[in-house]
Amino acid sequence: MRNGFPVFDADAHVIYPRDLWTRFLDKKHADRFGRRQPFPGFDTYNPVTVDGRWTQHDTIVYGRFQEAINWTTDDMRRIYGDDLLLNGFTGDRVAAALARDGIDVAVIYGPEYDMWFDGIDPELQAAMARAYNRWGQEMRETSGHRVHVSGPVPLVDIGRAVEEVAHAYETLGTRCFWARPNPFDGRTLGDRYYDPLWEALQDLGVAFGTHEFMGLKGQSFGHDRYKTFTEWHTVVHPFETMGVITSMIVHGVFERFPRLRVAYLEAGCGWLPSWLHRIDEQLEMAGEREFPELTMNATGYFRRNGWISTECEDPFVADVVRWMGDDRILFESDFPHPDSKFPHTTEEFLGQGAHILSDASKRKILWDNPVDFYRFPDAYLPTDLTEATDRSNA
């Protein structure tokens, strides 16, 4: 809680334990994983290998981008302290760190790269989703139900995907799921191949999110044209999100599954009304012939089925409120990634003037909207909300 506002962080992350895969994977797969630094004396972030090959794109493996964005190991230790960096982002430690920022409950999204690279074995991808969801159960329990983990969906094999959603929900207590917005095997998320997944999520009544991470060893916008962090990171999050919103809407995902709840995370938000308007214009011209099954325009589908997230310092959230209202916007801290303003993300968000957001809108975005989107069981939400413990800039 910050200044009396309860805070539900709809999109956060962790620095993963080095033994994540070897500890939680079924033994038949564990020996396929390793870690190998590309440079002596430089700690590249999370250099996981599968079958001896890095799971991140060569540009990010060799680019030393952490130096450009002040996110080296020394930088992380300075911001997050030795306890987190040396002893690990465990549930209890993450909950305590977020409390400094006034964050009462958070949802973690990942893994960024390891189970999404081009050509991954479907059996291995499903096993990695199972391992990650086991880790997620531990995070939730050791955090006192303050840190939840969104379950990654192994998209390559739709049968395994549906099976993992059911297992994670019934056995491990997972109550939300996610996947990257990128095309896989030539399919976008609007492809009817994924309909069994949407049906399963709708029937369970759980939320689904998409989340881009720069550095995919596969197809993502900018991977084939940019070599700098500035260029690639500028475009990849919003452009991939614009693409997945388009494909899911025009190919009728929300027409066929009207109770599906989908959030499009960490891509900014100010562009959303204009983008939906652009889709609407194309549907006005060609929709009757190309997508005759649609009964609503893109803006209408998003108002019913979609959510978008805002970062703490984005003034263009005001444009979303102006054109679409304030009930489909979620707050994200991006903890502990370099974009985050930790431990002052909630302070920065609340510091935006009334000409951008009213206090009523801020309260909805910080708590009411994510509660409505995730719809966690009551036992998954804390009842003892305490004021932020970091007050240095208050």
C-alpha cells in the first residue's frame, strides 16, 4: 500500500535461480540444460543453454547490452541488495522487496526465453512448463500468497498445452496463464489451432496474458534488422503486441470465446485507442468479405475481453482513459528489470497530476482492475495491507 492506495502489480519478474530447470524438471530432461557465459569476466544475464546452445538470440548474447542500460551484476546488487542477488529471488524475499515499493500482491511473468526458442522439442517445452509451474507453486506458498506466478503455456503442441493448463490449475494451484505474442510454427494466436486452449481457459474462468521479451531466439519484430538495444527494445514490445491484438480480434477469438479475459502486458498503452480505431477502419472496408463471422468492431471486442497495462511514468495512459475509460488498465512495476523505477514505482504513478489521472482512476488501476482481471480466489489475496516501507522520496 502506498499513501493509502492498495497495490496489485499485474506484471512483475524475478532474477531466476541458477538451478531452476535442473531442480524442477523431470530427471529425463535435466541433463540437457546448462549455463555458459559468452565472455570471460562478464556476467551475461541468464545464459541458459539447451543441448549446448543458448536460448537467447545471438544479438543479445554477444551484445553486452547490460552495460548500455546499467544493468550489470554490480548495478543489480546496488539496487536490489546482496540478499536478493546472492541468496535468490525466493517468494519471501520478493514479497519483502515489493513491500518497500508499497506493492501488496504481484504476478510474475516468465521465463523470458528458455522455452520459446525456434525448433524446440514439443515434449521438452511441455516439461519446462511443468517445471516452471512447480517453481511457481513454491513461490506462491513461500511468499504467503503475495507473489503469484503466471503459468507459461507450451504452444507448440496444443494437446500438451491444454493438458498442462489443467494440471497446473488442478494440482499446482496456478490461477493465470500466459504466452509470448510472437508467431510460432507460422501461426499467430488468432489461428484456430489454439481454440482448445481458449476454450479451456474460458471454462476455468482464468486470465491469460501475452508478454514480449526482447531477445527471442526466433521470430520477433526487429530481430532481423536491429543490432542495438535502443532500436530493438523500442519496437519489439509494442509492435508484437499490436500484431497479436489484431490477429486475435480479426480471426474471431473473442467472437468464439466471449468470456475469455486477455491482458496485453508491458507494451505501453497510449497507442491502444488509435490502433483499435485503425483495425476498425480496415474491418469497415474488407471485414464483411474477409471476416464475416465478426459481430462487433475491434474496439468493442477489446472493451469486453481485453486489458492493457501501464508503467508508472507513462503520461499517455490519459489518452486511454479519454477514449476508452479507466476500467481496462492494469498497473505494472516491471520489477526487477532495468525499466523498473523500484522502489518508487508506486510513488511515481501516484505522483502523476490530476490532469493525467484522477485519484479514482489511480485506485482502479492499482487495485480494482487487476482484481477484476485475475479474479483470484479470496485466499490468494492478502488481507493485511501495510504502508510502503521505503519512504526515502516520499
